[in-house]
Amino acid sequence: MSEAEFQGIKAICFAAAFALAVGWQRWRPHRALAGSWCANGGLALVNAVSLGIVCTGCACSVAVWASRNEWGLLNQAPMLGWLVLPASILSLDLLAYAWHRANHRVPVLWRFHQAHHSDPDYTVTTALRFHPGELLLALPIRLVTIAALGIPVAGVILFEAVFAFANFWEHGNIALPLQAERKLGRLFVTPALHRQHHSRHARELDTNYGTIFSLWDRLLGSYVENRSDVRVETGLPGIEDRLGTAGILTLPLRGSYRGIQS
């Protein structure tokens, strides 16, 4: 598979996941919110250009290289067969969990990641609100992981599709039926669980780091229960104004904002 084909598939998955999450958000909204469409959309455009300049299809290229050279853990265990794909998703989701947790614990990383938490509204577009500095810092770590584990191209593509849907869905202003939410939350990250993570209160801000599976939070002691009938005040104290795209980009230079200590 070429990098262009990989990028095309990734773009289709991204657009489909976004459209589905927006539709779900309109169908079952958690509360009335305006959303930061312009600011977050502008930031998404900046990120697309930045990553496009640095590396358009690096994940695909690294996966192809690892496969051809039989490099990485999964390439040393051909007996796994179809289990390679779920193993790829689990491995990359665990990496996402670890990176996300590091972004909350390491001060220099938090300066970039706080851009994501600075959104006063919690909607699907919040999933687009990442500082390009954070994405560029994460890129080499992800590529090294793909090579070290020998994740195949199919595994990378499947992960991209599942991750895109999970990322948009869990950031949605969505209320699920409580019984369905309880059952789904045993394995997956629901909008209510991740909404807790975007709380203005520090003790809630440093919980529920997962993206696809809630398993990692449960196993590693960062899981906190939440439900759709609970209202969570999101955003960061000290950032009361709605930031435009330029304001979000310069946020790391302005200081480090944390949740309310309570």
C-alpha cells in the first residue's frame, strides 16, 4: 500500500467518524452547548498542514518496512494469525493511554496538552482541539512503537478507524441511556467517562485517560465512574474567555493552567 492510499483511507475513516459522532450528538445531546467550531476547526487545519509537511504517511511506511524486514515482536510470532489485528489495536491504545497520562504528569508536555482541555464546551469538535506541538512530539514515539511491535499496515489502518470513532464519540455532547452506558463502560470509554476527565477540578482531571478501552484505567488505578445524568463543568480555571485558533496556539507560552484543587 502506498502512502497516498493510506492517507485516503485514513481521511475517509476520519470524515465518517466525525459525521457519525455529530449526528449522534444532535440526536441525543447531553446539554445545550454552542461548541467552539471555528477555533477548533481552525486548529484542525493547522494540524493537518503541520503533520502533512512533516510526515504524511509515516505510519504506513514504517509498518511496510517492518513487515518486509520481519522486524518487530509480532513479525516474530506468525502463529498469531488473525490475533495480530486485535493485538495491534490493544497495543496502540495502551500507548495512547500512556502518552495521555504523561501529558498530564510532565510539565512541559502539559503546556501543550492544556490546549485540549481549555475548551469551555465539551462537544465533538473538542476532539480536534490539539496543539500541533503535542501531535509532533507524539509522532516519533508512535512510529518507534509500530516498528518495535511490527504492527502490520492492516493493523495500523484498523486502529486509525477505531481510534477516530472513539475519539469523536467520547468527546461528543452525548447522553446515553444509563443502562447501556453502564454496560458499555465496562469495556469501552463512553462520553460520560471522558467528560469526567475534562472536569475543571484537578482530582477528576487526572482520571479516565483511556481512548478506546476503559480497561487501562481500571487496571492502572485511574478509573473514576461517571454517568450521563451528572453535569460536569469542563474547561480550565484561569481561561475564562473563548480562545480563537491563535490564542490556542500561543497558550503554551502564556503559562500552565491546572484544575481547581478541591
